[in-house]
Amino acid sequence: MPDTSEQQYVIDALSARESWRMFRIISEFVDAIDTMGRIPRGVSIFGSARVAPGSPEYLLAETMGRGLVEAGLSVITGGGGVMEAGNKGATEAGGHSVGLNIELPFEQRPNPYANVRLSFRYFFVRKVVFVKYSVAYVVMPGGFGTLDELAEALTLIQTKRIRPFPVVLMGSEYWSGLVDWIKNTQMAANMISPEDLDYFRVMDDPAEVVRFIKQVVIL
């Protein structure tokens, strides 16, 4: 016969750890709300953490960050690569440059250009902060994480869980395949509606992106 008292002890211990985890989650929300509540309206820049300094994508994100600050907005990013570049442009322009870092065993670490930094253990807390404190998303070339943030925003807008805000895909060459698939496969199969295509725009010029965001967002 198994020792049921020992099994119950293990179950109780696991339950206790789960309960204490809630306090960590709450503390991450509290820290984020306290910090982000003092930051001017921000635009989140997403993209690959694998992009190297000096690459075309890096330089484009740097220009994007600088332009957003010059337009009176803050810049919010999530790490290195493209996002580091966005923070760099924002900091060098003298603006608020926010880095929302996620604790991972590789890739993610705070970049030196974020002058406001928050660290998260839980992805879902970080996602809430991105959505809550962003007036627009600029989505640059990236991988699964970038697609995840894009899909999250479009889903929340589509289901009317949040107010619509500008979602810009930067880089028509990079995103053309995805956009064609959305139109020719998803929409053709009635998985989305034609009006859902209005939830995002594809652009290449940082100045055009800034003008578009300023037209939609009342500063």
C-alpha cells in the first residue's frame, strides 16, 4: 500500500508553492503599474532579438525609435536586437526608453539603452503591460515571439477586448508572404472577415509610420 500521508504532504507542498506564486505575479503587476503610470504615451516596437548592430533592420529600428520620441512619444521594447535599436534611438533622442525584459536562460537580457527597466518572470504579465501602456505597435521582422505579440494585439482588437490602436508591420518585403496568406487563405476560407484586414498596415518608411500614428493618437 502506498503511503497516502506522504503523498498528501507532497500535494499540499505543491499547492502551497502555487499559492505563493500568486504573490510573485501580483508583485510584477504592482511594480509595472507603478513604473509605467509615470511614462508618457508609448509605442511598442517588436522584432527579432537576433538582429546584429549595424544591420539594416537594426538601423531602421534605431531611426524608428528616434522618430517616435521626436514626435512626443515614449518607446517600449522587450529586449535585444531590433528592440535594443529602438531603445537606442529613443535614448539618444532624449526620450523615455522602456525595456520590458523577460527572464530566460538565453537571449533576453536588459539592453544598455533602456533608461526605464522592468524585469518579468511571467510572459502573460509582460503582455498585459505591453497592451495596457501602448498606443500603437510597430512590428518589425522577427520570429515566433514577434508573431505572438502581433497575433495577441490583433485578436484583442478583433474581439473588442481593447480599443483599436495602430498596428504597423514594418518591412513590406518581409511581411508580404504572411499578408498574402492572411488574404488568400484565411479570408478566402472565411476564417476572418474582410474588415479584419483594416486592423494592421504594412509600411516601409519610419517617417510615414510616425505620421500615421500621430494622425490616430491624440498627443
